[in-house]
Amino acid sequence: MIKKSFLSLLIISTLIVLTVGGYLSYQLYKHKYTTLDPKLKEVSGIEFDKRGNLWAINDGGDGPFLYQVDEKGKIAKRIEVTNAKNIDWEDMTQNEFGHFFLGDFGNNKNNRRWLTIYKIENPIDIKGDTTEAEIIKFTYKDLWDAPVTPDRKNFDLEAFVEYKHHLYLFTKNRTSPFDGKTNLYRIGNHADNYEAHFISSFETCTTAEKLCWITSSAMSPDRSKLALLDSTDLWLFDSWQGDDFFSGNVQKINLGIVTQKEAVTFYDNNTVVIADEEFKGIGRNVYVFKLDEQVLQKVELKTVDQ
């Protein structure tokens, strides 16, 4: 959901942009593809179906709806997940068969003990405007260790992917003092109650936490690249070992001006699509990046102990 504190962040970032002659603003907006329908002002997840149709979900506050979006950003179809609630939907992913997973796992205050993921059929197979979901529940063992002190507040979640019949979760760090760790967990991809299994951590940055919160993730169609999104950068991982995505190579792309970037997906193995929420009239856009046309900055991979 849109946070009031984002206003001060946006003002600061705007001043930074002005000092460099608008270069960063151009870097982002030259990739703008379209503006989304006003009903998607809090877009939090996007995904393409197997026919190339773009689908989107809203953050908490909306109903349990999945929206198909046309090339002009208008809503072409709305599907209601009849046995679901949108408490805090934060991301969307799919498996190799095109089943969609909708993540109701936002946990801003780190006080939700059980989180939910809704698994629905491939949208191209949904004939009407409703569907029912398979319900996946999960928790974190360490979340039950009371109290969740400020230095342990790393149980918020806005990003996940499906990979080799499992779901992989990337936390949005809210620790104080901020330590920059994004934790990677694994759970199953079918209906059950799971305890998330910790795999490893990756340090994004240790300053200006609102700039390097992980807000979405995506897996390339060939399953060889992982993308993690924050407000300023797109992190790209490849050549990992097993299912530890933080064990391989990492590069990042500077995305330019700070906006509330909340959703990322791949259209194909070379094309990344990003969407941001609207805030004070800024955002609610879809941006398209060709990876082979970007300046990729190699990052020294630094995994950290939990």
C-alpha cells in the first residue's frame, strides 16, 4: 500500500534528479510503454499469460480481482477469485503450466503469523469472470519467537517466484537499524500449510532503506535469470547453484528517477516489464526494458549469514 513516508522520499529524489539536469528522469521515462487504467493506481503485481496478455493485481484495499490489460493500459477483463480475500496482495508469478500464484503476504508490521498464496488456473482457460483458488498457507518459524524486535523485522514480503515446483520468497526488510538483508525462503507450490525454509540472504544496501526494499521479483521464461526490483535498480541474477539464487552472478540496472516501483515480469528472455504505483499524480505506468540495450553494472556478490 502507498505509504505517507514515500512523499518525503519522492521529494528528495526529485531534488537529486534536478541537480543532474533531469538525466535520471529521462532514463526511466524513455522506457515508458503505456499508462494503466486509474483502477490500477496501486498495481502490485504483473504477469503475462501464455498468449502474451498482460494481467495485473492491486495492492490491499481492492477486491480479490485479477485484471487483463490491453496495449493502451485499459482493463479488458476482470476475474474475481471467489474464495479469496485481498488483505495485502503484493506480487504475482506463474509456473511452467501457466498457473498463476497471487501473493497475499504483505506484512508491513510483521504481525501476520500465517500468510496466504492463491493458486489459480491458467487465465486463458477461465471462460467466465470468476474462478476459485487452491489455497497455500505458510509461516516463518522465527516469526513466532516473541517479541519481534525492530532488529528482527524482516518478515514483510512483496516478492516471489515459482521455480522447479517450489515457491521462493524474497523478504522486504524493515529492520531498525536497517541491515540491508533480503532473505530467501522456499515453500511448496500446492495447497498445504508450510513452514518457510530459509536458504540464504543478499545485502542490497545499508542506507536509505526505502530505496532498496525488494518490492517484486520475476523469473525469465527459460528459468535462467532472476530479477529483483527496488525503487532505483533492477537486480539480475544468473548461474546460481541449486536453488540458492544468491550463489551465482549478479548485475544491476539503474532505473533512473525514484518512483514507487512495485511490479516486474519478463515478456521474453530479453524483455523486462515494470509497473509503478501512482503517487501524487506520478507513476501508474508500464515500462519496457530490453536487457541487451541496457548498461549492466556487475556487482560483487555478497551473501550474508542470517
